[in-house]
Amino acid sequence: MRQPVALLVCRCPRTAEAVREAVGTLDYLQLEICDDAEGACREVKRKDVALVLAHLGSLGGVGEATKFLWAVAATRRACPTLILADNYHEGHATALLRAGAADFLAVPPELDKLLQQITALTLRIQLPAGETTATAMEAAEGQPDLVTADLGELISQVRRVAPQDTTLLLTGETGTGKTVVARLIHDLSPRRALPFVVVDCATLSAGVIESELFGHVKGAFTGADRDRPGKLTAAGAGSIFLDEVNALPLTMQAKLLRAMGERRVEPVGAVQSLAVRARIIAASNVSLENEVADGRFRADLFYRLNVVRFHMPALRERPLAIAPLAERFLVDYAKRNKLTVRGFRPEVLEVMECYDWPGNIRELRNVVERAAALCEWGEIGLDDLPPPLQGVAPVRRPVSKASAPLHRSREEAEITQIKGALQKHGNNRLRAAEELGISRMGLYKKLHKYGLI
């Protein structure tokens, strides 16, 4: 069976020799060298390329290297690109990381450092295959926060990116499901059998955050009575999720940037560094671009994290998701607590769809559980809702007296038309509604009317 390829784009003998020596120590990769960018893109399309290493000087500079990165991305192959440059230039590194490079390394590099970079970027082909992505996706469908038609496109993108070793940034308001997406990415990756470690950066005080992330050795400070690994190394070759990464102090941002660049960390008080093998997924509930502009977040760290970004929309932007999510939360809570609550009265769902949900999905879950716990009559009514929702006036559309029920044949035709539109667009209700010439809310009501959800 042919080995995966490490493809080097290079006309510099010194750089080619350094890469040949590094790859020669790895029994799972085969090195191939290409003279130019155009030929390299052809090879990426034709062969099982696990990693592209591109010499900046051979490509002709930052502008041509940027075009090359875009061309590799356009092949839609899951292969990261490592840029090798004759000298380290912060501006060039930032520009190319922003354009999609997995990393930027000065040459000739130390053999150990180059090996660390190559093994980290090709970890997905070293790990056991485990369960199939399809199986993992089926398991993930138990997440009601995600599997709704209006997020079909996002889920499709997650499915494509998850098997790769790309660094990911998740954005969105608090409670929109960023942790669930991070877990889904881990579960759909080759790392799924390995640890998934969550670090809530906003809850860590300045005095413990360095030790929590990077670890410490015995005697490093008062109270350090034993060695303790940091989360970055404790995750092993799994995934580490840095939630609210925007809350990190600038000094810790600098240390995280160095750890991501060198794939090594130095615990507090240690004289030796440790390897970082975990995939990094970060999340922010504020605009990191604004944080950079205001001097609260490092631009170079932002570009390292912002390789692939997924934005989680607020629940108020997803009105079609509210009723299905509420019903799913109710079923789960009632089953867990052995309650006989049957569902929601129609006016309750109308109020829920008109409420702003500042706490997003997390708030919706809490509201449903509270209402179910207080419900006395088997069906949740307005009196079971908390005060903020009881003050919401639902928007009711007037019904024309001239309108009459559809005849059976017309109902069947409309059901067929709706099913066809949903199937055509992968169950994406927004696109199906656009094709049918109705609003998303209109489609949702028809689905309810015909018992299709």
C-alpha cells in the first residue's frame, strides 16, 4: 500500500536536504519534491498528500505564497501547508498564517523542531481510525442544540473540517452552543478516542492560569508540593478547547502563542520543555478583531487561532429552531424525571418565538425545565413560564375569512412539494422556504400542520 506523501515545494538544496533528513526518520511518510507551485497543486489533486512544505523563496515571495495557499485550499484536500523561510519575518508570518498556512518556520531549522512540526501536522494519519465519521455523526445527532435544519450548512462544514488538524476558532454569544460544536469536532476527528479537555479561561484567576495551562514542577512556588501537568500537555494527542480565550491576560497570550508555534511548553519552574500534541480549538464570546484593535488581544495570536472560524448564531436569529429545541428539551427532562408533561400550549410556543433569548440555548433549556417542573395540568401554559416571558406579547397574524381549508388533493400536492424542497436542500428549511416562496415561519407552520415534524 502506497504511503501518504509529504510534498516539498522547493528549489533550495539546503532546505531540501533538511526536510529530507527529517522525513527520512518517519516510517509513515514518503517525501516527494516539486519545483513549482503549479506542479505541486497537480500533485495534491492526484496523490494522497498528508502535508505540504513550501519554501517561501522558491515560491517567489509572500504574494505568490498566498496564491499558492489559496490554490491548495481550493483542491479541498485535508492537507496543511507549512511555510519554510530563509529568515523569520513577523509581518510575513502573520500575513501567511492569515492566508491559511498551518505554520511558519525559519530554515535551516533544528531537526528536532522540524520533526515536531511535521509529526504534529500529520497526526491524523498516525492515529487509529476507530469508528467511522458516519458513525460519529450519528452519535452526534443526539445533540438537539445542533441538529436543526437551519444549521445544516454549518454542520456540513464541521463535518468537512473535523478530520483535519486545522486550528479552529468558534465565535458567538454566550449560550449559543460553542462547547457542543467543539465536542462535535473532536468526536468527528481521528482523535475521538483520546481526551477532550475544556479550559474555561474566564474562570481562572491570574494567579493560577499559568499553572493550569502549562503546568508546574514541585517547589516552583509556595504550595507546589508535587509536579502537575498543564492542560495543554494533559490532553495528550486529543483536543483542548480554550473557551473564552479572549479572557487570557496578555502575558499568557504570549506564552500560548509560543506554545502553538513551537509545539512545546515549559511548566512553571521547569528547566525542560514538554511536547504539545493536542489539537487546539478556541472560542470567544466577543469580537477578537475589536479586542485586537483595542490592544487587549495579540494580533499574532488571533491569526494563529483564526485559521478556520465557525460563528454560532444567536437563538433570536434562529426562530425556526426554538420550538423543536424546546420540545426536545421537554422530552429529555420529562423522561429523566418521570414526568407526564405532554407538551406546550400553542400560545406558549408563540411567546417563545417572540422572546429575545439573551441567554440563547442555555436559557431556553433552563426555561423549559423550570416550566416542566412547575406544570400541573399535563401541558405547559403561560402561567408556567418565568416572568420575563410572561410579559411578551406574541405577534398574531390576522386570518382572512375568505380562506378555506385545502381540499385533500391540494393538501397532498402541497405535502409532496414541501418534502421535495426539503430533500433537495438537505433538510435546510431556510433554503426550502425560499424555493417554495414562503417565509421560514410559514414553512414551519405547514410542517406542524401536516405532522411533518
